[in-house]
Amino acid sequence: RTGPEPDSKVIGNVQGIALLSRIHASSTQYIDFGFNTGRFNGSSISVFSRGEPGLAVVGGRGEFMMATGVALFNPIIINATNVIMEFNITVVHY
């Protein structure tokens, strides 16, 4: 979506996995942001992190093939039924 509001425009989908370890208080995250409208339709951005506050852009598909950069996130809502996060992604691609 373009914003956290339920009626904001949908521009793609997100899939990923997060692994959390209480023993070492660490986490590993992989997230793929897929776009299905506009200029980047059919492209995706892949990010990866091992516990750091920023996630590394490690590639993508389509327009974002061989992309690099950083993704910073801001949790807006996290509860038992909803997770709404704002991502600011800076990408260098060819």
C-alpha cells in the first residue's frame, strides 16, 4: 500500500520470513517486496538482515535485478492480529 490506511492504494505484496532467537536475542529476516502496478509492475526488491536496525537490499527481479541499498523500517502497529510497518527503501539499480 502507499500508506498505512486500509483504503490506501495497493501497489504490490510482501512475502518473507523472520527467525527470532531468545537465547542470543537475535533475529534474521528475509523479505521480498513485489510490485504489481505502475512502472515497476512485475519487479521485486529483496532485503535481508541479521538483527541490525536496517535491512540490506540484496537484489531483486525485473527492474531491480542486481539492486543494492538499504531498507529502514518504522513499526506503526504490531499486535496479535495486525502488523503494519512503514519501509523507506533506498535502492541503486541498473
